[in-house]
Amino acid sequence: MANAKNMNVVVSIVQEKLRDDDKIAIVLSALGGITDALLEAATLASVGDILYKQKLIAIEQRHLTTVRELIPLDKQSSVLSMVKKRCNEIEDTCNGVFLLKELSARTKDSVASYGELLSSQIFAAKLKSLGIDNTWQDARELIETNSNFGNANVDFASTNKNIADFIATVQDPVVIIPGFTGKDKNGDTTTLGRGGSDYTAAIVGSAVNASVVEIWTDVSGMMTADPRLVSNAKIIQEISYQEAMELSHFGAKVIYPPTIQPLMNKGIPVVIKNTFASSDAGTWIRNDIARNVNAIRGISSINNLSLISLEGSGMVGIPGFSKRLFEALSNEKINVILITQSSSEHSICVGIEEANADRAKAVIDEAFAYEIEIKKVEPLVVEKGLAIVALVGDSMKNHPGISGKMFGALGRNGVNVRAIAQGSSERNISAVIALADVKKAINVLHEEFFETTYKQVNLFISGTGNVGSKLLAQLQQQQKHLLEHLRLQVRIAAVGNSRKMLFNDEGVDLSRWDELLSGAEAMDMNEFIKTIQKKNLRNSVFVDVTANDAIATTYPEYLQKSISVVACNKIACSSSYEYYKKLKDLAREFNALFLFETNVGAGLPVIGTLNDLLRSGDKVNRIEAVLSGTLNFVFNNYTGEKSFAKIVRQAQDEGYTEPDPRLDLSGMDVMRKIMILARESGEKLEMEDISNESFMPASCMEGDVENFYREMEQNEDHFLKLVTEAKKAGMKLKFVAKFVDGKASVGLQHIDPQSDFYHLYGKDNAVLFYTNRYTEQPLVIKGAGAGAEVTASGVFADIIRAAG
């Protein structure tokens, strides 16, 4: 209840409730932020900072303003006087703190309690101004606690009697009680800790055997995950007491564990409702809930965790080590969140709040000082910057494979698990991970267990040239289809080229990516990589649509972070065998995919087919292939009517060549492709191992690209002779690559009409696999092997594979 407007909303809810119920009890919290403001004022006073007076004035003014806005003018006087009286009491206490320069836990509780006292009395006055009779009762007269200031324990026997006796005497239809507060045996004010007002409501509901306890908050119930982290989190319609306690323990702030306990003992249902959307069904917490089809009810987390590990060979078989460890932590009032111990008894690992880590190390090292000195036990190991992610669900024990699914999903996204704990009830599986991975982990798990709509894939695309621009156009065109038919939401999280780089976590607008990129920041490859790693998005794929050497050397940076790599760029796979193998090994080690189908045959399924053959146990004996769409286009179109140079220029203009056409004409591109196929077949092959019978005059390959074209014009007779001789023999010219018995070669050959290569037209490629299964008649893959559109479609297909 932040202000008078929100209080009026609560009044409407109360009026609605009174139509159905004879008597209701209302427990109210303080106005939003008031408890923190009160404690801040007291803290300022304790260090002698006179600014505490300004804080108190602001607190008083806020309550006076609320009264004036909420209550009719003719009924304000007594309420304003009450506010002034309460604020004077706060000021007197803070003045004493200022003089003594001391703020005890007892005084803190006394000051903090005034937020609820003020808000509940103002609300009671508002109801009376509307003619709604009510009785306001100070919670300190009802709730008896111990003197554990800040988090007092309730004496339920005395408290239940006090509340039952009080309620029995009330005639009014509404009872109003301030939340959060109680009184110990000495008569001192105590507070009930975080979520204390909800806890007060549960205590009252339990004491009077209420039919239901409603918790009204600013959300429409408990959710399958934190909506601040997961945009598609869903409301949980109903949940058991035990599941709710597990989720609330692991960071679901909608309800706190103590609230549930007294109601669970009596089977009193709890419903969490949204104050500002009262028609929403909310979340029901009770025992008689429908069986959950999904074994998981929700996902939650605890941040800022430290793992402390006690290790040593001297612990094995010796009783008492665990007792001493937990005793040392208990004496320092350090709460243990998670425990795991190796079966060898060589180590005990405990999760605690990071704020307590240094203190824990000091007391445990002291407790085991003798064992550390004689080397039986190592000094306590402390790891910081961690968090716990937990899956919660009563039905998990009846569903095998939940753990495997959980850790598989985390592993595929590069989330390293430091420790694991699971209760014997199998209601909870907890994993300790790096704090930096929490958002990604929760999204990954939510997608795995709750998303029936779509899976989100985040692409980081490098290269916006001929193929890159076609790929972006295809992605834009197919977005709706992917969502509807493959349940994939493909999001372009970054686009970069040699000049600029553009990032957008919500996805780059593909209808105007070129405009947005032109206005983006300058490209810095190191920064591009660091930003991708820092964003740490789930289901990430780096897509290289360039022919850039430097970019090809960056693939390990992605694979080591479990970011899959899709490469149109042939440089990586055709560089040294050592680097090629390193990339394959990294992909395997870090559960990422390294896909490069378009390295051979553009959009043709050449590498995929080869891999399928090998995975199914076949063995490749020979490969023969026409692998250059450029050379095939050139020799299919060169008749002598136009010069050879002009046909090559046409191929470049139509997008069939590499950015540097000399790579195609020299046979270098074909060498790369046959080497990639040989490597994928299991052969350790380097470029120098491949024989190249080049048909190009040496002078054509000297100088720059323009010199290349000039020299081809000068050598037109050479090219015309090649074609004429083939034609006289009834043959066609094809640049053929072969891999036989571990040896590879490329060169221009005469092809007779019976060959599978004879009827290759335009920019077609063909690959013939001779294997143990395909001996006499090879497995033939044939089709367009060049062109921006088909190459982009091949990259697109690899992206879909990586997303799967």
C-alpha cells in the first residue's frame, strides 16, 4: 500500500469481501518503503548524523498526506492527531539513539514496528469514515514471541489463545491488525522478519481456523519462474504447501516459508491474489490439488552464494567432523542453505550466504586448527560468486529422467554445475552454478520444462555481404514459419561486418537491419567476442558468413563458451589439420555444434550425407567430385564467342565466385573442399598433400585482381585451345577433385558422355561417394553448388540444426 490511491483499491476489495463473509480479519503491512526509511533514520541517528530528523519529517509528511487524501475533511482531525502522536514517539526514540550513539536490536524492532501501526490505524479510520464498523487491535497484545529481535519466534500456544479469546469478544464485522509485530515476555516490541505481515495473517488465520487466508500483493500469484528473468513465466494455478515452501525458500519472494507452516498444519488453504487485478484467479496453496501433468511446478534461485569445502584424507572413517563443522557455523549464526558430501567422506561441501563466507572460513579454520596443522585437513576452501538454481515439484519422484533433462539442458548451454543436492522426497533438485549464469540457466530450464510454445535461439551474425544479406532476408521471411511449424523463435542478437557491429538483446529489426547497422558502433572484433560472451544468452549460435581469416581464428572463443558455430567461411576447416581437429574437439568437449555444410557444395547436403554414412558404419573408399560452381559455370558458358575473362567476370558479377575469383580459377577453393571431405572421412590431410594440375597460366596469378583479368585476356588463345580440344574429342571440360586411397588431387579433365559429370549445367556441383555399401554405383549428390541464395539457405539449414 504505497499511497492513498492504493489504499482505496484495498477498501474496494474489503467491501467486496463483506458481501460474502460475516466477519473478516485484515492484516496490513506498512506503506511501501516506510520500514526501510524508519531503519535508515535510526541508523543515521546512531552515527550522530542530524539528517535523521529530515528523514523523520519526510515519514511524518507522507502519512499526513495519505490521511488528507484518504479520509474526508470532517473526519481527519483524530487521525492526524494519532499520526502526530506516533511520529513523536518515533522521534523521541531516535533522539535517544542520537544522544547515546547506540542502536540496539531491541530499539531497531521498536522503530521498525511503527510502519504497520500507522498504516493499519489509518486504514481502520478510512473504513469507519465509510460506515464500515471495525475493531483495530495492536498485534503486540496478541502475538507473544521470544526476544530474538529482528526475527522473533512465535509462542503459538499463548498466541493462539490470545487471538481466539480476542476474536470471540469482537462484534464488528471487520478486525484490523498491524502485521510484522509482536511482544516478548519482557513486554518489548519484536518483529517477525522478512514477510512478517504475511506471517501475521497466517498466525491469525490458524488461530481462528479460518476458511481461507488471502495474501494480497502486487502480482497475480506464484509463477513458474521469476518474470524479471523469464519473459514467458506463467502463473501457477495451484500448488501444494510443500512445493510452495520449497519455491519460497529458493527465492520466490511472493510468499515466505514461515507463512505457510501454521496453515499447512491445519490444512487451511492460502490464495495469493493481485491487489490491482482482483479478478485474476491467483495461486491456491493447499493439499488437495490436481495431479500436475508437468513434473516440475516451478524454478527458483538463490543468488550471492558461497560454497565452503572442508577436505582432507584425515576425515575418512573418522566420526564427528560434520558435527564440528555445523556446530562452528551454528555458533556464529550462519545459516546453511545446501549440503553435499562425497561418498568417500573425503570432503563436505556447504552452501552459505556469500556475506558470511569470510566469517565462516575464520571460525572453521579455528575449529580445525589442530587437524590443519598436522595436515589431516586442508584449510577451508571458499568459492564466491555462485548461486543455486532449483527445480521444484511433488511429482518429480514419479518421473524418471528429470535430473538428466535438467543437467543436459544446462550442459548444452555451457552452464557448469559446481555442486548438486536432492532431498530424499525428490521434491527438489538443486544445482550450484556461477552467479553470471543464473539468468541463462533459469531461461534454459524454463524452456525445457514449461515452454510448449517455442524455443528461443539467439544468433550472432558476422558478415553482411552477398551471402549474409541473403541470409538475413531469408531469416526475416521465415520467422513466422519457424515459430508456427518448428516452434523456434530465431532472434538476431547481433549483426556485424568489417565496419560496424550492432547488438540488441530483443532482436535486431530485420526489416531495417542495414539502416540500424550503419548507425551502430565501429567494429572491434575483440569487443564483439567479449560482448557475446558477457551477454551469455541461451541457445546461442555464432554465424560466420565471411571469407575472413581473422574471424576463422576466433571460433575457439565461442566453442569454449558452449556457443555453437555455423561457418560458411572455409578457412577454418581448410587450415592446418591441427586447428581443424581442435575445433572439432572443442565442440565435443563443450557440448556445442560446429557446422560447416556450406563449405562444400553451398546448399547441397554433402557433408551431412557423408557424416550420416560414417555414423551408420559405412566406410568411404573413394570420392570424385566437381566442387566448383564457379568453374562449372565458366566452362559451361565459355564457347569462344566471349572471351574467357568476360565469362569469369560474369560469374563474379552473378555471385558465383569467392570474393577473390583467383581462389576459384587457381583450383585453391576446390583443394580446400576436397580436403574438408577427406578430413570428414577420417583422413589426416594437409593442403600440401593435395596435387593440383592447374590449367591457369602462371602470369594470370601474379599481381592483383585487375591484373588477373588483363592476363586472362592476353592468354585467350590458351583457354580457347583447351575448349576446342575437348570438343573435338566429344568431351566436356570439368575441374574434378578426387580422393582415393588417402591421396587427393584436383585438375581439369576431359569428361565423356557416360560420366555423371557430363550433364552438369550452369553452376551445378556433383559429388560421388564410393563406399563399402556403394561400390559399383556411387551415392550421387547433385545440384546448384554456388550462388548467394543457395549458400544462404545452406547456412540457414545449419542454423536450424544448431537450434535443435
